[in-house]
Amino acid sequence: MTASPHPTARRALDAFQNRYGAPAELLVRAPGRVNLIGEHTDYNDGFVLPMAIERAVWIALRPRGDSTVEVHSVDFEAHHRFDATAPERGQSGWIEYLKGTAWALAEAGVAIGGWEGVIGGDVPIGAGLSSSAALELATARALVAAAGGAWDPPRMARLAQRAENDWVGVQCGIMDQMISAVGEAGHAVLIDCRTLDTRPVPLPADALVVILDTGTRRELADSAYNERRARCEAAAAHFRMPALRDLSPDAFEQGASGLDPLTARRARHVVTENARTLAAAEAMQQGNARRLGELMNQSHASLRDDFEVSSEALDTMVEIAQAHPAAFGARMTGAGFGGCAVALVERAAAAAFARDVAERYQGRTGLQPNVYVTGATGGAGLVAAGRTPLSS
């Protein structure tokens, strides 16, 4: 049985062979993600439309037959060992995501097994592409595979979120873990953040997604995030709604005069972004790349002007991308204040778009961007299984 030809998978497999003197028996993969539309809607019980990307975390491993996890990272050149059924809290660092995932699964009564393995990934760290969720889901997939258990993607996503919230201490929503778990090749996934219902929607056949890393990193201060969340909750209370997700754009406009101007702007973004996200899913269902691009452009304007979470670098990147003849649309993606933008572009011109936008952005800002052309991939999975050793 042969492994995936993906270079990061090969690197992990080769490192496993070198370290343990035998081929790996299992190979697991979990992807990062980019959100096409639906920003700052998750904590308002709203809708998001992410897709799993081609960059991922890979683990080459073999089961041990006990509860010990022994793991080596080829990216950090570090080695750790812990008991998956009783991990001990340590300091910060990548290993805490593995220990937290093991803890969450064990606490929930999931059958997990120990393993020894090598981990590697090509999801950029700190770029807003969910490298942490990919690490958590890859770990969960390895733990379950080592025990020979059944894989339940939505449940694993919720447990991975718990690991990040309660072990690592990052209060993320469910989107990142869910899309890494349930991603579908060729599709984005519409996620209802209240019910956690999901619906795959196809990417337009004539389009590709391009991730545009500005070379700046997010600096979302707690105070800025908390201020926006508090204003959203105040607006929902004003309308006597459980959350802004329950408010239509028309109903918002009719009652917005009762809000102070800043709260009204914050709420307007969330209400209209929910509507745009649902409209984007319908546009994708119809294969309408142009309409999807228009909605992405509108989303960026709303994030910039009403929610005020963009930045000079993001605005510059989006402006350059939107002006390119191959672009259907572009917007900032993620929490904001730095990080990445995302563009929907003509498939045939994606490489030229990536080159042109990177050159123009660097020329205007002096910053070195990173640009990734990607399709939509499947969620966390076992690439190869069984006791037949794998080789690269």
C-alpha cells in the first residue's frame, strides 16, 4: 500500500522510517480552512461558509497497544511523550493541542489508543487558516484509529473545540474544528452555528479560491472583540431576540433608530452578513461565481465600515484583488486586524492572478505576501489503514 504523494505526507513518512526503522502503519490527515463568507456571525448564532483547504496536518504512526503517545514534530524538531488517558498540563506550545485533544476524547468516553508517530504540516501558523484545528483533528483521528474505533466527524469537532477552549484556553467558536472534520472535496460547507447543521455547497466549476496572506498578523485585542460582542448582544436585547441571527435586514432597518449609531453599525454588519452568507450558498448551488464574488465584495465593505475590523494591509490587498480582471470578488477573512484575505478567481487565470496581486501588493506596501491557490478538500481522514506498512 502506498502513501499519498503529498510532499508533507512524504516528509512525515520518511521521518517515521528514519526514526523507528520501519514504515508507518497508518497515515492521517486533517485540513486547515478558509472562510469564504460569514464573519463575526458565529457568536451571534448565525451562518458561516468555510471550506477545507489543500494545506493540512499529517501524522504517520503505528499503534502501540497501550495508552502512551510518543510524537515527533518535523516542523519544530521536538519530541514528546504522554499518557493519552491521563495527560498532564504543561506549558504553552504545540504539544498542548495534542494533550488537550486526548483529554477531551477520554473525558467523553471515546475509545482511544496510544501510538508513536511523526507529525508535519503545511498550514501556515498564525495566518488565520486554522492550523490549531487541523492539529486537533489530526490528533483525534490518530487516537481513534489507533484504538480501531468508529469516526464521528461532528462529535470529534465538538470535542476538539472543547480541547481548545478548556485545555489550551482559547475561546474559539465551532467553525474551525467543524470544517476540518466535515469538509467535502469540491465543496464549501454552510454551517448553522446554532444547530450545528451542515450542508455542503459546490464551488463554481469555473472558479478557484486564492488565499492572500498580507504578511501582517492579527492583533485582535480582547477589548476590541469584547466590545463588538457586547454591542451585538445589546442590539439583540433591544429587538427582544435571542440573537441577531433571528433578525431580518428589513426588521433591523425598521427598528435601528432606537440604537446608538455605533451599536447600530455593529449589528447591521451581523444581520446583513447572515443574509449574504445564505445568499452566497444559493449562488454556489446555482454555480454563479459572479454573484458569489459580489457578495464577498459587499462583505468586505461591511467588515471595513460597519464592524471596523479590517486594516490598512487588508484593505490594500482586497482593493488590488478586486481590481484584477480575473477576480469575481475578494474580502478579508478571519477575525480581522491583519492576516489573510480570500479571493474567488477564474480557474484558468488563477496562477496569473496570484502572481500579479502579490507583485502589486508588495510594490504598494513593501510587505512580502504569501499567496496560495487552493481547491476545497475533504475533512479529517485516514489516508491509509490496516497493518500493511506504508512507504513513501
